[in-house]
Amino acid sequence: MSTASPGRPALPRATGPRIALLAGLLLLWAAVYASLLPAAEWIVRQLPLDAEAPPGRALAFFLYDTPKVLLLLTLVVFAMGVVRSFFSPERTRALLAGRREGVGNVAAAGLGIVTPFCSCSAVPLFIGFVSAGVPLGVTFSFLIAAPMVNEVALGLLFALLGWQVALAYLGFGLMLAIVAGAVIGRLKLEDWLEPWVRDLRVAPAAVEAPTLTLADRIDAGREAVVDIVGRVWPWVIAGIAVGAFIHGWVPETLLAAIMGRDAWWSVPAAVALGIPMYSNAAGIVPVVEALLGKGAALGTTLAFMMSVIALSAPELVILRKVLTVRLIAVFVGVVGLGILAVGYLFNALFG
Amino acid sequence: MKDVKVLGPGCKRCTATAEMVQQEADRLGIAVAVEKVTDMAAIAGFGIAATPGIVIDGKVVHAGGLPKPEDVARWLAA
């Protein structure tokens, strides 16, 4: 959204005032963040609730986590919005065209994180990449990393589970995208594209590259916050509400038997369960966090989350326009196996 | 009469972009025929990798994301 939201005056286009405003907002952010826990505890104390009983515990969790997660998410989304203003799908395509497999897969997975991407433009992007000479496996590395390792997932993992888990998710997500793309590239499946895609050779359009000032980039960060946080906040609140319910009422050891690390079959079950489900990281991570407190293993829950995000049924339906059913099956198989491996690795590392 | 094509599979941003083009054209008093191109093969044929895209009189001027109204005005006036 390029227009200011209602009730907020349009910002001046000068750089100086923007930096001053940004610094002020950051200070305010830090002050609000520091006072969240005391404020939540104070509110719970004012209510006729036993802070140790399930309703009190659930409410305290909800009151503290909702603003905390939204604040951290806003910060991460803003930073990513600024970083992404340095990249565009056209530029990424130019960087990847004609790359060898291997180096190309690594570059594509990395660029997948920082290039602006929306799943509604997955198909034009796929065609645009393949028709401009980006190898199929390299294109897949991009298409796996872009939706899976996104700022919402990283921001929420960081907010709820700590930076170690967020960093591990980033690392394993990149590795999965690189390896799965390389495997698909090695299988030489170009013939399994829909014929019209395979035969399409178009010269990339020469679109003028907009020259962005620092002020424009700060604006890009602000627009990302308005757009993304504006879109996912109901999911965050719903997710935390479910998480609060789990915290308050689900017995401590209920999930250890079905989602614990000793239940080896729970990882494949989590992956299979995740495919037909369609949610986003915003709704899933708070639930994941709550499940962990009840004995679920980290790798199992993260495999579930990756499966929900990277292998969603609606996205597969969109990709069906350009991929044959056989190629989609290979894609699901390779990525699914990768997620399985990540699930077992996480369970082993963070057990 | 300028021939404007808005390229996109029909997502919210694409509709918003088409509306913005029409609005800016009306504001500037430029006669335009806005056409929405939703066919994937046709979109891909213009060589863009992200939608929505804007093509004015056969030339791609924008690809990816909601454009700024002032940029749309500039492209229309050019």
C-alpha cells in the first residue's frame, strides 16, 4: 500500500525527518517492549483469577505474548522490507540465468529469502525464470526457499522460541532448498514441464530500474509492515489464543507419547498431515510453541510447520498450470523427504 | 488513445493496479483502453517475472508489486 493508512498523516518525503522519526519509533518500541511483562502481570493481578490456575496461566500467556510477538514481528518485517528494496525478481533472474547447477542452487536459495515474492506470482516467476534460461533445478531452489524461509516465520520463531531456533530454521530451510533443487536438476526433468512452458523462449523485458533513495527504502520497510503485519495479525492472535488454551488446559505429558522424540513415526505423520493444511507461519508458530511445552519434540513440530508452508495444496494447484502431475509428484517427494530429514536432525540436535 | 495492458492472474494487487491506471488516466485527462491480461502464457510472453505488470503501447513499464500513483502518471504522460 503506497497510501498512508487512515488516521496516520502521510510522511514527508525527505530523508532527515524520516531517520529522526525512525529513531524515535525504535526508542518507543524498546520502551513498550520492556514494559510488556510487568503490564501483563499487573492486569492479571487486577482480575479475580488465580494466577496459578489454568485460566490465569492462559490469560497471562495471551496478554504477554500477543503484543510481544506483534512487536518483534513488526521489527523483523520492517528490516526485511528495507533489505528487499535492494532486490527484484527481474534482477534475481538476471543473476541466475545461465548459472551452473550447484553454485546456482546456493545462489537461488539465498536470493529466495531476500527477493520480494508473493505466492500469487509463483507461476509468472517460474515461467519467467525457466524461459530466460535459469536451469530447472535452480528455479526450484528459489521456489522452495522463497515461501518457506520468510520474514514472518523467522520473526515469529525468533519471538517465541529464540534466535537459535530461528537461525537453525533459516539454515535447514536453505539447505533443504539447495539440496532439493540440486536433486530435481540432476534428474533432468525438463521434459516433464507443460509443453507450452518448455517451448517458450522470451527475451526478458527491459523494465526501468527505479532509483531508490534511503527515504524510499525506509518507505519500503513501512509499506511492508502495513501490508504484511496488517495481513497476518489476526492469524497471530488466533494462533496465540489456541496456544494459550493449550498452555492452560492441555496436560503436561499428553503429547509426549504422540509427538515426542521417541515416537519416530511422528515426523512422517507430521509431514503428511501438513500438506493438505493451509495456514501461514503466523498462525502455526504460536501453536508450535505451546505444543513444545507439552512434550512435543521440536523437530516434529517444525517438520509439521515446514510441510504446511512449503507443501500447501493450494500452491500445488497453482503450479499444476506449468508442471505436469509427474513433476509435481517428484517435487512433493523430494521436498517431503527433505523435511523429514530436517525433522529428525532437529530432534537429534535440540532434544 | 493509449493501449494499456495490466498483466496478472487476477490477484488483489492486479485489480488495484488496473484501477489505479484508470484513475490516474482520468485525472490527467488521457484516453486509455485498459485491458487485463490473465492468461499465463500471454503474461510470460512479455518477459516479466513478477506480477502485476503494466504494458503501455506495447512497452513493459512495470513488473512486480503495486506501483506508486505518481509513477503511473509519469508512464501515462510519457
